[in-house]
Amino acid sequence: MTDIKGLRIGYAMTGSFCTFRRSFEAAKALKDMGAELIPIMSECAAGTDTRFGKAEDNLAELSNICGRQVITTIAEAEPIGPKNMADIMVVAPCTSNPAAKLACGITDNTVTMAVKSHLRSGKPVLLAIASNDSLMGSARNIGELFCRKYYYFVPMLQDDPVNKPTSLVAQFHMLPQSVTAAMNGVQLRPIIHQPL
């Protein structure tokens, strides 16, 4: 069992804006458990105003939770690996776009650079998937990451199987135990389920 207290967690967010509130709550839970969080946002997540909130407010909230400035550029993210800044990298939420880029080895934004830089040391990456096409167009890329060493997933469910039959959303409240499991080289199961 890995104690989260003192664990250095890279905490990256991508553009599933409707899940930001749940992600902020999960980040706060990790911080309250004693983790040190290094906040990271993709350019889209850091710079887009939506009906779910303003970009500047989202940046401020993540910064306040973590107690430090949010990393928002490729140049700021690149030293994460070389400087051994994190024990685990969490991407919460991880939409289909960064999942596809990670599966294809594409490094063209802050979050993909943060993950690539972190992986150079063979440390775990934990993805909290949130995408409306997880079981359609994105299924191939997510499946590829299932097969990759060092990648782990927060258990996810079909959030609305009738109206959004291809959508999957991570259970953000399970982030702390998912971090612990990933640090021990374990994938929590079932990975995908639907409560009865």
C-alpha cells in the first residue's frame, strides 16, 4: 500500500469542461491527504471560456488547490522528467484528443509534453477518461493505451448509456485509490462498469 502523503503528483487537466468540478474536488481530496500537486493544464483547458466556467477562474481554482502556479506551456512542462518533479502523472480529465496523441506518440501541447517527459523515467501515468466517443472513434486509441506499460486508468462508467451510448467518464471520486494502485503497479478493476 502506498501512502499518498508526500507523494508528488503531476495533476494535468484537458478540455472536458463539464467534468472540471469533479476534477477539482478530486485534486482537493489528494491535497487534503497530504500529496504535493504540480498543476498542469493544456492550452485548451487553460484558455477556453465555456458555459461551465471562465478560463481565468479555472486556472485560479487549480492554482489555489495546489498552492502553486499552473504549468500552461510546453517549455514549462518539458523539465518535469529531467528534474524528477513527479512520482506519478495524473491526467484528469483526459479527453479523447490527448488519449489519441499519447497512443500515437504525439507531443504538441503542454499535457502531452508533461506525460512524455514524465515517462522517460518509467513512472506511472494515470488517466481519468472523459469522452463522448470513448466507445466509438476513440476506442482504438484508449485500447492501445490499455496495452502500454506504465499507463493506468481510473475506473470509468457509461454516464448515460441510453442518450450517449459511446460515452465513458472516469469515477473521479476513485482517484485516490487509483493513484495508490498505480503506484503499486496495479490496475483497479473493473475498469469499465455500469452500476445496477
